[in-house]
Amino acid sequence: MRTLLCVGLLALLVPLTQKGEVSAKACTDLMLRYAASGWSGSVLVAKDGKELFAGGYGFADFAADRANSADTLFEIASITKSFTAAAVVKLVQQGKLSLDDSIAKLLPGVPEHSRTITLRHLLSHTSGIPRGNTSGSGENLEMAVVAFLGSGPQSKPGAKYEYWNGGYALLAGVIERASARSYTQSMEEELFAPAHMLDSGFTGDTDLDVAREALGAGRDGHDRRAVEHPYRSYGYEYRGMGGLVTTARDLLKWDRALAGNALLDETHKRVLFETVKDGYALGWRITRVANGSLRQSHGGAVRGFVSEFRRYPAEGACIVVLCNQETHNPGEVADNLESLLFGRALATPAPKVELMTKAQLEACAGTYGNAADQLVVRVAPGVLMAGLAGEKLLAAAGVSEKLDWKVDPAELSQRAVSMIEGLARGDVELLREHIAKRIPPSWPDTMLRSIWPKQLTAHGAFKSVRALASLPRAGQFQVLLAIEHERSNRPALLAFSAQGLETFDLHAAAFFASARLQPQGKNAFLLQLGPTPARLDFELMRGKATAARLGTLKLPRQ
């Protein structure tokens, strides 16, 4: 999923019912307009403890033809801190900790300069440690403690608010030592289970339903699946501060558990939500909406995913915004849903988009072309999106580019095929011979011992491989392959530079490129993949497209 398109369904924005209360239709109309402008994700609005509106927009995974829904799995990044904080406060409630304990009482290797830092300081980002202290990592807690604390507080603990991720990694260690369980096990047993959050876990978990995970579009152009680690593993470089994977509907269960006493009693809930410094409590931001109602919230951002979660305890309400495009702003969407919830005008004008009816969108959906050049057009709520495979089609879309090094397309395509065939035989010498110098020499052995066996376990014995298409792009020569396994066929992408093999991706998309279709009039769109947009027209007969034309290339419907 590179650039998402989006063409919205027909809907006029009607923000309020006659009683001034938010309606599901108002939320739907707003979100369809966001989807039409390129937004992709899931949202939920609840009031009086009940789901009022929930839905998904855009694609969770375009190549797999899966639309987003309220039950799609997203990684929620720093919203994880709210859970870590609740777990620490629950340990306080159980008499295992005190918030004013020195971290030296609970963590190994704390230097003398940091012994006045308390758990409360870590929870409220008032430790005095600068936010740039990010070097802790791995599984060794003592090494992580020393690395994160660095040269110690730069201001007196408790005096200054400075958001610091590392403090929550240290809190994960505190939870592990105080509970005598791993961080993830403690969170699952002490928080998820009593809240009945059956669709929640952490990156790397093998028991999450990956058939429902979202594929997140990263700012750097590299996609990432929700359950995939953003930092190679779930060590102290991310543990406690992020990594929680969940759904919009499970976050409503989290809200309801916090509203009741299944997790914390009333005394300890007040501790959790009491502001410490600059509007931050323990893992929560505490603010007020325009009418004075209390708002408890947190946001999150990590490669491929951004999110916003808000609670309004007086109204028994909450808002969930989960987005699988890193460049989008979940706070703006949450502000507008909040405006609808409280009967106010939208905080930000709804996106101005050219709208199409559902029938118009569905008329264009389908597969066009042939085995060599294929255009696939799919519809999700609020979204029309196209995937392209095939050299002629990609050239017509303006994707191909000239490389500044000599390329033999046939030779590199065959080399890519031979590398896969060699790997299947247990021979990685061709890989070792042609990998770029920046790649560790041991990488082919890792591929053979670990990565390739996982591919076989997931998809069955290897049968064959063939090159589907090749493309010069981004300074590389990319080869898209189809690997036939016993149980399923899988795409793979190998990319070469002048220095050798740079990319070996066994989780590639089935398309070289995916793009949004920008409406330009009746049955006409722009498709922007290269520097210049290409025009895409559909020929309709009896309300259904029979062919698509990209530039001068005509593609009959299959």
C-alpha cells in the first residue's frame, strides 16, 4: 500500500439530530469524506457506555483485498503507555509497590545520580532525564537501565515535564520484577483478561489473528504489518512505551473496564488520572473540552500507524481513531468526531472532495488486462484503489525511470529466479556472491536457517518460481517474482543496485505499485505513480466497465 486513493460515497454532512445529539449518520458522512481525501483506518464513537458508531475506511491490506473494519488489528504505539501506567498502579493497589519508591529499589544498576527518581516521576515524565536519552535496548534490564539513564537528570526530578519514552521502558522492567512475570504476560493477565480484551496483544505475538491485521504505510515508503516488530524485536528499545496491538472495539472494552472496578478501585483510578505536571497524569493527558467536560486521552505514532484514544468519563463516552497511514493526522479526525459528540460545529472543515455514488465506484471495480499486464481496481468503504503489475502497464503509468548504471534486465531477472531456486535447495552461495557490501556476509546463512524455513512452514513445500515483471525505480532494478508453494503462491521482491542485491522481500505485495484514483469527470481518473499523473478512463456498458484505458494502452476487463 503506497498511496491510497480515495473516492467517497455520496453523502451530505448532517452533523446533528434535532435533539443536538450525535448520530451514526453524521459520523458516517464525516468519515466518508475523510476516506475520499485519502484517509485509511478505523474509528469508534461510544456514549453512555455503548457503541454509537464504529467502522473502517480504506484498506487494511489492498493486495489481500481486505478492507478496514472496527475489528481490524492496529499497532497503537504510545497509547501503550496508558496500559503500562495502569499496570503499575494496579501493582500499587496490590501492595507490591509505592509510587514514591525510588527506582533504585526496583531496578538493577541505577547510578547514584538517578536514585532520587521515583516511579511517579517516570509515569508522569518528570524524571528530569532528557527525551533524547534513547539508547537502551535488548533483553538485559540492567544494561538498559544504565543506557537510558545516561548521565542522569538534567533538572530536579518532579520539577519539569519532558516526555521521555525511556521512562516507560524502565517501567516495563518494574512490572516484570514486581509481578515475577514477563511484561506481556502481566499485561495480558492483569489488564486484558479482566477487561475481556480478546483481540489484544503485542507485536510479535503468534496468537493474534493476522488475517485481521492492518498493513501500515510508512512515511519512508516501507509498509509494515501491525503485528510486525517496528524495531526488530520487542526488547527494552520499545517495551512498555509502545507495541500494543488491538482493535477499535477492544479499546471500547478498555474504556469500560476503566469506568468500572474490574481493574482499579475508585481510589487508585483517581491516582491514575490525577494531573501531575503540565496536564499529564500517569500515562494520560488530562484536558477539558469546550463545554468543560473532562477529557482523558493519549495518542500514538510509529512507522506505519498513528492513533488517538479519548475518554469522557462524565458522559460515559470515548472516541477511538486508528490509522494505517503514518502521514495522516488522527487528532484532526478525533477533534471532529468530538465536535459531533458534543453537538458543536466541526473543529476543522470536512475535506472538500468530489463524491461518487457507491454504484459508480463499484462499476469500475474489477481486473483488466492480461497475465503480463494487469490492472486490479478494488473498492472499500470510501475508497477506490488500483494495483498495477506488468512492464507495459507500469511504463504507461510513468513509473519506470532510467538508471545511472548499466543494467541487463534479462540477466538480473534470471539471477533473482536462481537465487530463490538455490535457497530452496539449501544453497545460498549465489546470494553470498551478489549481496551488496553493506549487508552482513552472514545474512544468507540467516535466510537459510531461519527466514526461509518460516516461509515453508507457513505456505508449504517449494514447487517453483518465476519472474512476473521487472522495473527500474528508485535507483534500483526491482524484480517481482511469484513463488509457488504446496499450499499457496506468494509474491517476492528482489531489488538490485550497482553494488549488488539490496532487498530480498518474501512478504512483498502482489503489485509493483498501488495508487489512488483521482476523479476527473465521468468515468475518468488520474493515477499518480511517477512524476507525471497518467489518465485512466473506463468504458462502461449497462452500468459496468468493460475496459480500462491507461494512456494509449487499452485493457479489456477479464
